[in-house]
Amino acid sequence: MLFYYFIMSDVNDQDSIESYKFHHIDISKCFTCQAFSCVKACFRGIYEVKNKDSHPKCVVIQEREEMCVKCHICTTACKSRAIIID
């Protein structure tokens, strides 16, 4: 839990964080994304990117979140470091 607090306290705008059960995404960092690496890296199909052509926004498919094995491949694949898993 201390790790989660430390990471979340480094986020400048707490309003830009979308929280799910144990995924947290800083959607302000998604706006500059062009690679959509989170979707490509996740072999469980947890992520979807909305509005790819205008203002990209990574979201968690809530029905699939329980399938996450917390391997952190997505967190390392995301170049903007927008994804936090606790």
C-alpha cells in the first residue's frame, strides 16, 4: 500500500486518474499516446483505447479486470507510464 501511495502522490492532477478495482490510469497521459501499447501487451484483453483518432483514453474493460494476473507487462509497455496496478 505504501508503494501505491508513493506513486499516486507523484501524480500532479488527481482528477485525471480513473480508478477501477485495482487498475488506475492517468488519462491525461493517454492524450499523447500513439502506440496503444497497453492493448497490444495485455494478453488477457483488459484494456481498450477509446477515441484513438482524437483524444485517446485507455479504459479497463470491467468485466475482464478480474482476469488480470498482475504481470505488469502493460505498465512497462506504456511509454507514458499512465497505468498503475496495486
